[in-house]
Amino acid sequence: MSDAPADPVAALAARLPHAFSRPEFLLHALTHRSAADPRRQMLDSNERLEFIGDRVLALVMAEWLAERFPDEREGDLGKRLAVLVAQQSLATVAESLGVATALRILNAEERSGVRNRASVLADAVEALLGALYLDGGLDPARELVRREWAPLLEASARPPVSPKTRLQEWTLGRGLGLPEYVLVSTSGPSHQPVFVVRVLAAGQDAEGTGENKRAAEQAAAARLLEGLGA
């Protein structure tokens, strides 16, 4: 007879570089707002821990980048930081840790696919870092970041440049001014919105979609760059 499947929360805890003295912090970090108590204004969701974890991640990542790239200027370090703390990077780390299976989500939200949304996974990773910080200080948060983000950090020898930045540099370099972004529409339910943004530059335009306005702008810029052959 095969062993029973491991408890996903316990499995996640085993992957962390810290044993929680207050395990409720870990459960709190894994509680999606759909599973929180409305009588408590959903303060038992992971949103407050996410708020803390966002700052913890920025601090330990900035510290690491300054150490890892001692000859780079602030602007290049900032470009690296922006990519490494972006939603997609956080979602990649969430997948590595097995965060999705450990999340506490109501069945109604489960059916809509919330568990595997990049934004939900990214928020949970930030909440997890907040929980590590509150329970054990910066050291365990730093250790987790340096372990899980190492492949992402080493993936590019040069500072990454986002599509929006590339497009802006392309237009300004040709004296064409700044690209203009226009929100075309917002649709979908509140837990799974879809934003459509149009970008206009160099006499051309393109549209992009995303689960937030910033992601849609990046998608639009990337599509316009393709059309411009830039």
C-alpha cells in the first residue's frame, strides 16, 4: 500500500529554512482572502503579511544585488530588482516551493481557477516572507530569497530591460517622444479581472492584455516592439 499523500502545508514547511515557533504565522500566510473571516474584516487573510513581505523582499534583494554586482550603478541595480520582485518571478518561486497546493481557498473560488493565478501565488510568497520575518527575523527570509531566487538572479549577465523601457528608449532615441498608454477596457469578475491597454508610439499602436494595468502595458509595449522590428 502506498503512503498517504503528504499534507501540503507540512510539505511546504519542510522546504523552508526555518521551523516556525508560531505555526499560525505560516497558516496565516497561506490564507487567501476568500477563506478569511468576514466578521473580522478578513484581517486573518494573508494580505497584511503580504504588505510586510513585499518590503522584506525588496530589502534583502537590494542588499544581495549590491553585494553580487559591486560595479553596477544604481540604475542597473534597479532594473534587476524590478524584474526579480515582479509578479512572474514570485510566481516561479511559488511553483518551486509548492505554494499553490498549500493555499487555503474557498471551494467557490477554487472552481474559478484562483489557486493557480500568478497574482495570488505572488502575494502568497510575499506573505510567506512576511511570516518568516515576524517569526524568525531577516535571516530566514534572506536565506529563502537567496536560495530560491538564485537561478533567476544568475539567468542574465546584463541588467534586464522591460518592454516599456525598451520602447521608451527606442522612441526617445529617434526623437519621437514618449509612448502613450490608454486603458481600453476592464472586464471579468473582481477576483480575475482582465485589463486591455493600447500603446501609441511612432505612428503605430498595439494592444495588450493582463490581470492588472501594468501587465497589460508591458504586453502592449512588447507587441508594438515586435511590429516595429525593434
